[in-house]
Amino acid sequence: MADEQSERLAMQAWLYGCPLVTAAVTKDVVTAVAARDDERRKAPVNHFCCMRHTPDATSIKVVSPNADTLYSSA
């Protein structure tokens, strides 16, 4: 019984915590620059960054099914 409860609790913790950790790591990666860099889509905290060109099929900076969308982050 304790093993089933522990497994259920671990699964709930994973489902709750994984998106929070992923978002925090993404924020740390995209804000770890001294100045805005629109080409790499990175900017310091409290700065706005905008892609200047529509990504093509080879783009790995934004993983998304939208091939015709310009992305921005703030």
C-alpha cells in the first residue's frame, strides 16, 4: 500500500513540478546575456526581444508547428 501511495505521490509531484522547472530553466537560458540579441532570441530580464525573420524549416530556436509566425518574448 505504501509503495502504491508513494508512486502516486511521485507521479503527481512530477506532473506538477516538471512544467515549473522547465519554465525556470528556459527563463535562465534566454536571459543569460548582457545585451539584447534578436537573432538568438535572447535578452536580459525586463527587455523585449523579437525575431526579425520568419523561421524556416531548419530553425531549431523555436520548436513549433507554426512555420509562419514571428515570436517575441518579454
